[in-house]
Amino acid sequence: MSDIYSAPQADLSGDESSSANMGSIPKALAGDYQVAIGNTLSEAWARTKGKKGTVWLGVLLYTIAYLAISFVIALITGQSITDPDANQGLTAVLANILTVAVTAPLTAGMMMIGIKIARDEEVSGTEVFAHFDKILPLAVGVVLMYVLISVGVLLLVLPGIYLMIGYVLMMPLIVDKNLGPWQALETSRKAVTKHWFPIFGFMIVLMLLYVAGFLALLIGLIWAIPALSIAYGVLYRNMFGGHEINPEL
């Protein structure tokens, strides 16, 4: 058995080193992975070389598509574009749910850009449009996730925080592993629970780095966003590995 406390190798010279760091669903569910925040960030930073343009193209396409979808949904539901404060009541809730559901494939695509870079796979910024064939399971998964997290927050807050971190890998599990919505939610939660506190710390660090990039006159985001996107991909790769078709759990 490998030493779980040893630092992961971040040699990017070939596929062999990348595959050595890859996990799998059975390994993740057994907790057979490590969350080395410093090493993960170091590898992600190294992998930004030559890939920042890919990530930023994805961000640009995501933003344009998200705004267009939000605009159409606002028109359909009668929401005000110029006066957000006027958007209240059931139709506003419906509009928000529709927006989150319809744009779920875009979010999954952005996640997959970082994951594919972490796995040394070919990827372009147009990956954000590559998963609309999974719009139904993604939409169901996202709506379920928000409902469960909201219920958890109402139940003394802590259950909501637990689920918020537990479900953080749900979307790529649907598009990359072809899992159903509930199966992906539970697979993510059960795997993350094995090392919940390190992953919670990892997500806090990512958030702080994003805020630091934002405060640096936004210039820091040029480097921060690609690095953080790839860091998420490295975490997913180390936990769940490569693409596969709905394995037996």
C-alpha cells in the first residue's frame, strides 16, 4: 500500500505520471485518495502554462451563453431586467430555478475544462457547450442539490455546509462517469465524506485565492481563474480518475 502521506509527483512530462495520480470511483468511496492542498495548487499552477487561453475562452463563452439564457428566461417569466428589486414572489423563484437548471451544462463544461487539462486530455474552450445532451440529469441533479442544501441550512446550518462540500463533485460525475443525478450526488457525498475536512479546507483556499485575485485590481484573476479551475480538476482526477461508463458501485 502506498504511503498516503507522501507528496504526489507533479512531473508533467508524460501520461505515466498523470495516470499514477488517477483515482477511481471504488477508490474514492473507500477514501483511498489524498488531499494535499499545496501540491495540488503547485501542479495546477504548472499546468496553466499554455492553457490559460483555453480556460479564459471557456469563461468568455460561458458568460455570454449564461447571460443570453438568463435574458430569455427573464422575458418568458416576466422578470424585470432593469429593476432586479422588483423580481419577487413565485415567478422569481421559478426564474432562478430555470436559469440554474438550463445553464447546468455550461457549468459542467467549465468544470470539465479543468478536469481534462489535469488529465492531459485535449480540450478547448468550446467544452462549455459539449454537455447539453446531459441537460436533464444535470438539471435534476442541480435542483436536488440546491433543495437538499437549503433544507440542510434550515436544519441548524451545519448540515447545509456539510452537503455543500459533499456535493461539490456531483456535476462532473454525471457527464464524465455517466451517473444518474441521485447516484452522482451520493457518490460525491460519500467519497468527500472520507476526507471532508481537508476538502473543506481546499475549497476555502480556492475561494481566498479567487478573492485575492479579485482584489488585485482584477489583474490577478488572469492567473488565478485558470489555476483554480485546474486545481479543481486535479482534485477530481485524484479522486475519481478518468472517463468511464457507469461502473458498478
